[in-house]
Amino acid sequence: MERSLRDRLLGRKAGSAPAVDASASNGSSPNGRDPEAASFDPLAGLPTPEARVEQDSTGLSPVDLLKRDLHQKLVDRLDLAALEKIRDENMLTQQIRTAVLEFLRIEQAPLSAAERDEVVEQIVWEVTGLGPIEPLTRDGTVSDILVNGPKSVYIERRGRLERTGITFRDNAHLLTIIDRIVSRVGRRVDESSPMVDARLADGSRVNAIIPPLAIDGPVLSIRRFGATIGPRKLVEFGAMSVPMLQLLAASVHARLNILVSGGTGAGKTTVLNALSSFIPSAERLVTIEDAAELRLQQAHVVRLETRPPNTEGRGEVSARDLVKNALRMRPDRIIIGEVRSGEALDMLQAMNTGHEGSLTTVHANSPRDAMARLETMVLFAGTALPTRAIREQMASALHLIVQVSRMSDGTRRITSITEVTSMEMDVITTQEIFRYHRRGLADDGTVLGHFEATGVRPLFLDQISARGIRLPADLFAFGARSEAGQIAPASLESIEALA
């Protein structure tokens, strides 16, 4: 006799009676003990001292511990393979709800209706979502999710790392979640290809690395992207001052080429997204990324993404290939998510041949380091260009370097806006226009400082004026200071007119 779907979900054989019937008739639990004694025995399932220390550190209440144990038993009992074949999400939820409610009745779990709904939701996440870490992806305060093996999950919240009480069952459970993520974007991860970059449906960036490269088990890193942070929010959060934003908005509108530099997690992509809001909507944009994460608000946007090689080592499409192809797509601007290799040469040539106003990012700790890294990446293209020729290309193509840094208190700020001026002998000359001056730390660890102008008027000011944009005469006055987070609505009227 063929089993019903509910029987398959509960792991029953065809024609067998529910396990609860015999035990419920004599008032005992399935294991033969009194149900109340089983439910409230303080020594039942006592964890080892090591596990107890970890449980206590999570701060879970007895009810939460009970829900977690029930959730574990349900996952072990349900036929997840059968559930994954159900494509209708409403039907899937209903089937899970029916099975879960019957299971909870068997276990005589003292859960409220709301708590039972929560268990059902967790099982749905296990089948269709990211399992134990699905709630973290729905928490707007979490910016990074770092899984260091099945028993260690960290998050970054408001710039600070903290450990969670979330765990996976084992390495196989974590590998299943990783495979579900990467397969949705046409990627794969296995022993022959143990590293992979992918993305979630909301644009969050994902990196996974598995054994044998990851010694202690699979490692999953998710860089989340919540609500888009616009230019005004960056000023309100203290990432930059109003004069800095006025200059950047005018530079983007005037089609100057801008390089955003910073370390990992400094906020380069956030700044790039904010700057792109000042690009006129009539222009055609082509974006090139390793993992699509840019969120441009314009209507005419073509998004391109690189492709890794297949199992035979063929079919790879690099960022350099996409840059070359983008030049044939009649773009007004080319936006590269990040330059990492030989595509730097093609990007510089595009900036110098009619594609002004392009934007990109690079990993570097200072504007001078950014120039040095860019020069090194041009050499990756394999061309035997002399150093002076490379530097002349860079000095001619780039106008501004925006340096973004992550402070010790977790905040992100634009610490420097530097103009690339020209070549003197064999050296590229630059001049700093705005900077962030750090004064020290408050008692609570908050970084204290202010933004200030250096008194230098940029040489590209004539290009901005030629576009009909007029900046305040005192914008670059030496010593003009702005505290982080200060914003005057009236001063943003000209900026918002460009957006």
C-alpha cells in the first residue's frame, strides 16, 4: 500500500497506526514514562559540561530550549526530500503544518499557538530557505553572517561582531544549505571546486569554502545588503559632510571618473551606490561585477556578471572580457564593481576614449596605495607597457579618489577626497581636497573627529562649471569644519536637484 504524504513526512510505514495511539490510551508517553514526568524531569537530556557552558552563553529560556529540541526532532523525522518536490509554497506550508501539529501532539509539547506557528516557520525555512540562519537574513540590523563550521555562527551588528546560539546539525547540514545557495545562481561547490562566490535573491554577497581547504568544516560568509542607503543618509550617519557630498554630486553629474578606495567592509559598494544616484536617468549604464550587488536606481541599466570555469576548466568569462564587450554596447558610463586584475587596463582605456563618468572600486588603505595597486593590476594584463606609459594613462583617466575607512567603533566614514592632477617626471601628483581629522576616542569607545577642507581648489572645477553647476565659493575654504552627522536641509537643495 502506498503511503500518504503525511505518513511519508512522519516516516511511517503504510498501514501503520500513529505511534501515539497505544501510549496515549494508557496515559503514558511513547517511551513508557509518565508524560508529565518526562516533560518536567530536570535531569532529562542533561547536556555535558561543555555543551552546558555553550547553552548558558546563548541565554535561551527553558521554552526556547524546548522549541529547539522539538525542531531538531522534527527535522530528523520529516522526509525533507519529499517536501522539496512540492513547488507550491502554500501547499508546502500546509503539509508541514499538518505534520508538525500531529508530531507536537504526540510529544505533548506545552507550546502556545504562536510558538507552534514559529516551529512550523522554522521547518519551512529548513526546506526552502537557509535553515537555521534564515532569521538572520530577515534581521535588518545584521550586516554580516559568518558561519565558521556547523557549531559556530557569528554576526556583525552595528559594526561589532557577536556570537549567536545558532548551530547546524553537522557538516552535511551546512553543506546542504551552501549548495542550495550556489545552485540558485548557476554555481557549484564540491571537492574539485571548493571555493565559490554567489549571491542571495536580495543581492547579498556570499562566499563559501569547504574541506579540504577549510580544515574545521565548511565556512560560509554572507555580506548582507539591507535598505539602500542614499546620499542624505550617508550625511545623517556621519559618513561624510555636506560640502563633501556637494563636491561628489557635482563631480558625478559633470562626468568625472571616480575611484572609490577602501578596505574590506569599509563601505565601498554603499558609497558607489549612493554616488550613482546622481547619474542622469537618460544615460545608458553598463555594470560589471563578479557577484551582482550594485543597486542602481536608473531605468536604463545593463547588468553583467563574470562566470567561473566549469568542471573541465572551460567557459570562464572574466571581468576583462566583459569590459571589452561592454565597449561595444554603446554605454554612456561603465561601472565596475571592483577591479582586481588585468581589467584595470581596459577600464583606464575606456575612461580615456569617450566613456567619461565611469565609477569603480579598489581595495586599498589610502589614495596613494590605490594608485600603486591600480598600476600593479595593469601589469596583470600581460602587456609590456613601460611604467611611465601606465602612469600617464592613470593620471589622464582618473579625476577623484574617494577613500572610505572603517573606524575602530564600527562606523564607516569617507576619510579623504583626493584629486589626481597630473604627471611630474615619473610621479603622479595628487592633492587632497577634503579629509577626516580624528581627534581621539570618547569614554564609550566612539571615535571623535570632524571633516575639514584643506583649502585646495580642485583643478577640475572648470569642468564642473562648464556643465552649468555652481558650487559655493566658500566650499573649499581652509579650516572649514563639519562635525559628523550635522546636516542642514537647506544646504541639500542643490544636491537633490542633481539626483
